[in-house]
Amino acid sequence: MAVLRLGPLLRYVDEISATVWVETDGPCEVHVRCESGAGGAERAWQVAGHYYALVPVAGLTPDSETPYRVLLDGEQVWPPPGSRYPDSTIRTPAAPGGEPAGQRLRVAFGSCRWAAPPADTHDPVGPDALDTLASALAADPARERPDVLLLLGDQVYADQTSDATARLLAARRDTSRPPWRQVADYEEYTHLYAESWLDPEVRWLLSTVPSCMIFDDHDVSDDWNTSAAWLIRMRATSWWRERVLGGLMSYWVYQHLGNVSPAELEKDELYARVRALPDGTALVREFAAAADADPGCARWSYRRDFGRVRLVMVDTRASRVLDEGRRAMLDPAEARWLRDAVLADHGAYDHLLIGSSLPWLLPNLVHDAEGWNAALCAGARGPGWARRSEGLRQRADLEHWAAFPESFAALTGLLAEAGSGEGAPATVCVLSGDVHHAYVAEPHWHDGTEPDGRVLQLTCSPVHNSIPASIRAGFRFGWSRAGRRLGHALARHARLDRPPIGWRRTGGPWFGNQLMTLTLHGRAARLRLDQARRERGGGARLSCAHEEVLTGHQGQLGHQGA
């Protein structure tokens, strides 16, 4: 009998369909069956000795919630016998045009999650926010839960493995040699996902709350695609090629496919070919190699519409142009795609969400420092400054939107265009993580042409990671008035043009393991930040650190319990 190794993960959900992802220990027929009679089946397919299925579930009813079961070759494997968690369910939104007056969309998001240690082990970085959310939902099934979970990068850490994973790596190779305790290949990536997603609370949460994902650097390697010099250095090592191929292959299997709708999956030639073969490893490896060599060979970005809320998830890692003379966060084809995804059917959505693992608006000093560094690396102060600045860029992770000034300006212009004109959305929110603190920032346009909709940077990180005191102090200073003055001095030294906008921090900074939730209803929006805190006597709870109405009023949005 086949065994369920990992999952189920509820990924894509719309009014009448869904997808459920699983990993099994061998070839089998995977069925998803709902109490309503809806369901689907898929034959497990193979990559690198592992078997997977992404089961399309059809026949769902709009505006409903139905429990589901997973069967392998006719034997039920989920929910497991004696499960202490509520049934996993698929909750569908109302049909377009038929939303009841009380319909709301709750979007929870965050990034940067180290796998939590076992429950009976001390956790030195504090409670995991995902674990804590799952425990709260499982204990109170009537509690309001997210309608979708956005995981904005660093779902796994290929370059910072746990002691348990390091022991496993040492059992299969010599970890005294490169890449040492870091992940080396696809097989080792599968252990990272298992360590993270087999966490009992997180496993149940991901089985019942749909998720959208995008990678960031640690999903492959710290500083991934920082610069052309970084890439040359990495490609000269003996281990990098297997690392990056394993990272892209596993991302395609474990994360990317679930972001795609059933209709889009049916048109995906690579997916169809992999499913048709006894072993799809060579095809997926070939695809990953092409994607690494040429950003234009793959598109990791995607668009999702949730009623009148549009999400555009942007790849800020693998589609970069790194040549020093024409650096860009997005290659030209990706930039055109982003523009089309944002502006298509302008006026057809009330809220626009841009998912970017890297924040658009950073602490003011950090933004200016990255622009200064980028200019010096490009030769603004001569070759000596350029050499030293490249070293600083790699050591200090100076590679956000601010480090690509033309891309920053282009994104700023696109957000202003999307938020302006007849039918403009009430909010345009950039949702980000990466920087290990949470904050709200709001721009103002120097020329006075403010968009009609409210434009905001909403940053939430980490979900579960360490926040050293030095990082806290650095970011606090970066937001301070003195930090802004120092940033202006750096900008003058590099002869930088004035950016088209200024911005101020309107909330935060908050430090800790945390999640943000946007509640959207009509043209009203509310933001809430919850932090995971230890309780006396053990256990953890989510505590509201901040809550504000972004548009509309509290009465429209109701109240979300702590």
C-alpha cells in the first residue's frame, strides 16, 4: 500500500475548483473526495525517485465549505486515524456578481520561516507564527481564518540547515567539504520540505487554508543573484550548479505548480510531459538548467483574481538582469508581463495586491545606501570605489528594489498608474517580507500628483526566525531622522537623482515572529499584525500588535478576534 509522505496541501481554490498537492512513497492513484460529491484523481508522477500528484478537484459549489479526504489506491490516508485536528475543508468563494453582503476576503502573509523544532524541544527563536495560528484555528473551528495564505519567500533555508538536517546530510556525504552543512542537490531539498511541512500544526493548516507562494534568496542561497560578480564567483565553485538546479527543480515541484490554476496546468507542456513519463527527472532538470541560464526561459510570476481583489505575485530573484551596465530587477519581458497583469481590466478590481518578496519601500537610510552602492558599483566614483562597493554589496545584502534604481522608478510609476483614473482601486498594497521586521510605509509624490487610491508598503517578516539586537538597532536607526540625513549624504556622494517619491513609516517597526492579515470587503480594508508570544506555563498565542482601518470604516469590516 502506498504511503502519504507529505501533504496534502490545499493550493489553488476558486468558486468551483481546487488543487490538492501530495507526495507519496511510490506510484499510485491519488483521489480527493469531498462530502458534496466533488472530487478528482491523478496518477502520481516521478521526479528524482520521489512521487507527486497535484489533484484537480472539480464540481465544487460556490460559497461553500466541504470536508475532503485523500485516498491512495482506494485507501484513505487523510485525515489519518485518530487525528486531533478538525477535518480539512475546501472553502470556495461566492460566484462573481453573487457575493453576499457579508462576504470578505482575508489575506494573511509573511516570509522567512525556519522549520520549527519538535514541540517538546526548546525553540530559541520563539514560537512559530504559523504553528501558533494553526493551533488557534484547530482549537476553535469557529474562529475567523484566512481565506488565503501568501508565503512571500524563504519557505526553506538551503544555506542554514538545522542540526537534525545537518546530521542527515553528514550521513550521505562529507560535510567538512563544500557545500558543508548546506543543501547540495534535489534529494537534500526534499528533506528541507519534509522537515518544514511535516510539522503537525503546519501540515494541518496548509491542508485547509489555500496558499500562494514565491521564492526568495534562501530558497536557493543567501544573496542569490545579487550581482554579475556574485554569479561569476558562485559558478566557479564545484557545488553551485547542483545547488541551483536542485533549488529550481524542487521549487517547481513543491511550490510553483500549486500556484497555477487547473486551466493553466492543462496548457503547461512541461507538466504534461512529466506526467506522461515513467520518470520526469531529466525534463525537469533540463527546464531548471534553461531557467538558470536565461531568465526568459521560465516565468515564476503569476496573477490571481479573488473576486474584486487582484494579486500579482512578482519574481524578484530569477528574472533579474545582472550586467552592470543594464541592471534591472526584471528583464524586459517580465516587466511587460507585470505591467499587463496589473493594468488588465483596470477598474475591475477594488484592491490591488503586489506580492514582492523584497520590499519596494525600505527604511530611508537603507534605500539611499543601496542606491549609493549601486552607483559606485557602476563606476560613479571610479574603479577603486567600484571594487570596494561590490564587496560591500555582497556582504550587506544591498540588492533590493532600491539597488536597481530604474526598476524602482518603473515600479513606482506603475503603482501610481494603477491607483489613478476612473475605477481606480481603493488600495494598492505591496506585500513583502525579507527584512526581519514589520512596518507600514506610505509614499507621497514630489510633483503632487497623488494617486486616487491609497498606495502602501506592507512588510511582514519573519514568520519564524531570529532577530539579533544589531538588526533591530540598525533598522530603527534606518527609519530615524538621523538615518535619513545620513542617507541623503550618501545619495549626494553618488550623485543620485532624486527619487520620484518620498515616504514615511506610518506603523512599526515591529520585531518578532509575526503575520499580517488584510481584511478586504468591498472598497474597505483593514490591516492587523499578530505576533506569536510564549505563554506562562508553556504554549503560545497570537497577540495583536497593531490594527488599523486603511480605507472605509470599522463597521464595514467587522471585528477579527485575537
